Amino acid sequence: MIDYRNLRVALLGAGVVGSQVAALLLKHADELADRAGAGLELAGIAVRDIDAPRDVDLPRELFTTDAESLIVGADIVIELMGGIEPARTYLLAAINSGADVVTANKALLATHGPEIFEAADQVGAQVYYEAAAAGAIPIIRPLRDSLAGDRVQRIMGIVNGTTNYILDRMDLEGAEFADVLADAQRLGYAEADPTADIEGYDAAQKAAILASLAFHTAVPLEAVHREGITRIDKTMMDAARRAGYVIKLLAVCERLTGEGTGGGDAISVRVYPALIARAHPLASVHGANNAVFVQAEAAGNLMFYGAGAGGVQTASAVLGDVVSAARRHIAGGVGVGESTRANLPVVEIGRAVTRYQITLEVSDLPGVLATIAGVLSDGRVSIATVEQALIDPATGETTSTATERGAATARLVIGTHKAREQDLSETVERLAESDVVGRVVSVLRVEGD
Ligand code: NAP
């Protein structure tokens, strides 16, 4: 057995993830020491309540409520408390006292990342955050290291397990949103207050982190366009299925070049429910799993897939970071800072370019299609496909026999070629005001081509 130098590891938080990290650090101490080239001594675990029940049995003497004292003298500080404060203050204190830090805190990095990275740069420390973007899935290191010699063009990520679980069940079972959400809450896939997941806040934080790394630009959370999945209903799901698509909540981080970017490159970062072709690899991401699809100039298409959450799964990513931090600590030298030198402008959603599927209820009269085509063409939105179905006035469902029963309304599903979001939304407003359109049923972006 090699007599390694011991590094002091301070753990802040022993909840879903922290308790698993502590258990694995203790259980695999020898193996981790061999991999890290240093003993990883768990010096203590800071929590709010020492007597709170834990998911795993951990030695009581390791627990403390005094996080500040625990940080002093630590070589590596692992922050798994979550939230902004006091996590931010503790991380900054750890960095300033010479520790390398590991965190899974997406909320903190998406809002205070530049401040934390700057503090680390000042003292030559390193911030590790593999678990902050998609749980167990290695995506931070591939973006930061493996693709450092390439140019990322686009990332499309399913980065929120709760919403993927809900949309997947709606797709597979034809269920309604509210029913699946209630089930997800009962099974522990969704929180009692599901807002952060279903309104896209969690995915937006991850999108900001991924875009910052991929495009070497500090992307503030406010620059991420965000829409949730609460308006997705069974009718939209059924229509998507019939058209060969599935609806997924996607985080799209994209490099824009050419027209509309003012000459140089710019980036667009957005989170919304979008249609994706069933043949696309992201369409096969089921249940609460996550996946990140990366398109890079030289590497081409890459996909990273796996568990985006879960205590022990996330602990795997955290421990990988701890081993990296230990290796760096032993090797010495300054940490590698976050590169934000590209400093690309982040454009508003109006300048994003994508395809759309517009569903309208229209009067079933001659000339209607020509009127609608005119509105679209005036708005610089070009039609790729049109499908029409009549609506049965008795049931409100589409039918092929409704005409005999007196239907005067039809449902039009229009697929567009690529258009600018700004042009599209102005055109949809004009369609909504048009005499021949009864109702704009839905407008969904089509991603993945
Ligand atoms: P959690 O279950 O709520 O655990 C939080 C822990 O932090 C608890 O042990 C709590 O102490 C402790 N804590 C909170 N405030 C504290 C304070 N002021 N002082 C001292 N200790 C404090 O959280 P989690 O689910 O493990 O998540 C931890 C982090 O990992 C978050 O940033 C989260 O976003 C991220 N993450 C989680 C997952 C996941 O699957 N859960 C996946 C990826 C990333 P008590 O136990 O005494 O209450």
C-alpha cells in the first residue's frame, strides 16, 4: 500500500447527493487514493441539522453545523448545499483560502459563475462542476477539454429529467399533462412545487452553463430565452405524433453566423418545447433520462446520454471532479480558468432562425388557403407543407366525414421553411387577426435539422 500524502476534503451538505458522496468517499477511500495520487480524507460534513435523517449511515462525529471552520485548512471543498446563499459565500471563502472547489450548484453558477471563476483566477484555484449541467453525464469536461480544439456550432440538450418524464409519458400513453404531473409528483420525479422544472428555469440555468463553456462567452441567465411545457396538451402531442415528431423540452445553444449577426458570430440560447423528428437521436431519450447532442465543426455530431439526476448518479460526477482536483493539487501550478475571451454577443430570441409548425382553425371556405399563404409570404415565412383536416362540430375532433355533418371549420397544420423568429411571431399575430382564422391553436418550433 502506497503511503500517499493526505488531502483534507470538506463536504458542505449531506442531502440527496452529499450523503452519497460522503458514503463513496469513505467506502472507496483506497481506490480513490490510487487514482488521485493522494489520500482523500473526509475532514467533516457541514449540515444545518446534525440529527436530520440521512439516506445513508455516516459517522456522526464527521457532522458539524460550523461550515466556516470546516473550510479553513481544507484542500478541496465540495459544495452540495444548493441555493445561492450561503453557498456563494462559502465557495468564495474556500477559494480565497487556497482550496480547489467542486460544486453541482447550477443555480449558483448560472447567476454568479463569473464572480466565482474570477475569484478562482485571482488565486490560481480551480472550480469543478461536472454535476451542474446534466447530473451523471460527462458533458462539462468534453466541452472544456476534449472539444477545446474544435468549434462548437450547436448544442441541443434534454437537460431536465422531470419534463422529459412528463412529455415522454404524454407521448407514449396519450395522457394529459396534469395527470402525468400528478403521477410524477407521487413517484418523486417532480417536486411538490414543480415550477423550476415545468416552467424551464432549471433547464435555462443549465443552458447558460453549457453555452458559456461551448462558446467561451459569459452567458448571463437573463439572456436565455425560456418557455416551459405547461401549454403542451394531448392534442399537440397527437398532432406531433401524426406528423412524425415528438415534443421535447430542449435547451438550444447555437452559434449564429452571417446575416443578422452584425458581421461577426453571435450566439442564441433558448429553452422551449420543440418538435423533433422521431428519427433524431434525441427523440429516443425516454423517461427521466437526459441527453446532450453536440454539433462541432470538425468532430461532427456527438451525443452524451444518461441519468441527469439522482443522488448516487450525481455523486459519480462529483467524485470524478474530486479526483481531478486532488491530481491538480498534487501536481501544483495554477488552475485553468474559464475562457470567456470570445465574448460573443448573445442575441434575442427574435433573431433565432428555425422551422415552425403552425396549427390554425380556419373557416372551411374557398380561398382561405390562398389568404393564409398570402399572409405568410408577406411576412417572409415560406411554406414547406400544409395538411388540412375537417373538424367535427359535435366532438371538436378532426374527422374525414365532418362535411356531411355540417362542419364549417377546418384545422390547418402548416410546416414552414426556416424563418426568423421575429418574422414568424409578427406573421402569427397577423394570422390571428385575419377574418378567415378562427384560432391559432399552436405554434411550435421544429429543431434538429
Ligand atoms: P438537498 O437534498 O436539499 O441537500 C442539501 C444539503 O445541504 C442538506 O444536507 C442540508 O442540511 C445542507 N444545507 C443546506 N443549507 C445549509 C446551510 N445553510 N448550512 C449548512 N448546510 C446546509 O440537495 P441535493 O438534492 O443533494 O442537491 C445538492 C446540490 O446538487 C444542488 O445544488 C443541486 O442543484 C445539485 N444537484 C442535485 C441533483 C439531484 O439529483 N438531487 C442532481 C444534480 C445536481 P440538512 O441535511 O441538515 O438539512
